Amino acid sequence: MDEPTGWLAVVRDGFTGIGILAFAISGALLAVQKRMDVVGMAGLAVVTATGGGMLRDVLIGATPVAALVDWWMLLVALGGALVVWVLHRWMARLDKPVLVFDAIGLGIFVVEGARKAIELDVSPVGAALVGMLTGIGGGILRDALANDIPAVFRRDSRLYLLPALVGSSAAAAAVELGVGHWAVLAGIAAAVVALRIASELLRWHVPALKTEAIDIIRD
């Protein structure tokens, strides 16, 4: 499919930019929590904001990857780090700020990843998986670099992979069926954000082995 032009291109880039900014802020906030210096803050912001998109582009053969071609993406990511540098004391008063910004980035990136995959003739099932990986890839890299078990794999983590997969599947289906207008995709992204945050507030989680069972396996 042809790349969008005019106002559609502006809407697409704005949508992507919001996701990059949100993920960058989540990465920089985690760096603050881990007492990293300004280099660590900027690095974690950039990796979180661009890691999932780079993984997506490599998987679907869209090379060179967008983050290395569209210079504004790196600037937005660094801008997110700067926002945290200036406002980190205020942001620290928020309830789970990393969760909020990570959820926003997750919602936008799963949709954008699935959309781009469909437009490059990936099958709907493949596009759903690519969208999911686009959404969770940056967060996995962020947590790994911060020496944490990635949130998507932790026993105490709430729903993360499921909202990503549901959102990317819905976006892939919408684009494939020709109803993937930006308003529809924005609605899907908002639903992913709401589901991710609701799972934390309401303590929804996927089943996990009980502590007793884990102890038996260790023994």
C-alpha cells in the first residue's frame, strides 16, 4: 500500500509521536527510580521509545528501520527524557507514573505495529503478532537494562501481554477489512490503555503457579 500523504501523514506521525513520547517518559522515570545519571536516563528513554519499532521493522523487512531514518523520533524520545529531568519531582507524586505512560505507549504501538505490518502485506495473524511485539518490545528492553524482570513476565504483574495481543488483533482486522480509519485505530489504542490500567487497579492477572508449587520444583 502507498504511504499516506498530506494530513493523513501528519495524523500518522502525530499518533506515533505520542507513543514515542509516552514510552520515553516511562523509560526515563524508571531510570530516575533506579538512580541512574542523565546518560542512563536518556539511554533508557530512547531504548524504550524506539526498541519495539526497530524490532517491528526488522521482522517485516522495513529497513533501514524508521527510528534511524526519521530523525524526529530520536528527538522526541530525548525530549521525553528532558521532560522527566525537569518535572521528575512533580511526576514522583503521581500514582504509578511509569504504569500510566507505559500503558499509553503500549496502546499506540500495538496499533501502529499491526497497521504497518498489514500495509506491507503481512498476513493478519502475522500482523497481530508483530503489533504485539511492537508494543511490548521497548518495555522488555527497558526493564532488562534496568536489571528488572520484564513486567510482561513477572508473576506479580497484571495484564500486559493480553491487552497487547487483543489490541493488535483488532487493529490488524480493522485495517485488513478496510475500516482501519485513524479514529477507529485511536479507539482501539484507547481501549488497550484502559484495559492495561484497569488490570492494575482491579488486580486482574493471568494464572501463575502457587508459591508451594514453585518451592516443590526448586527442591
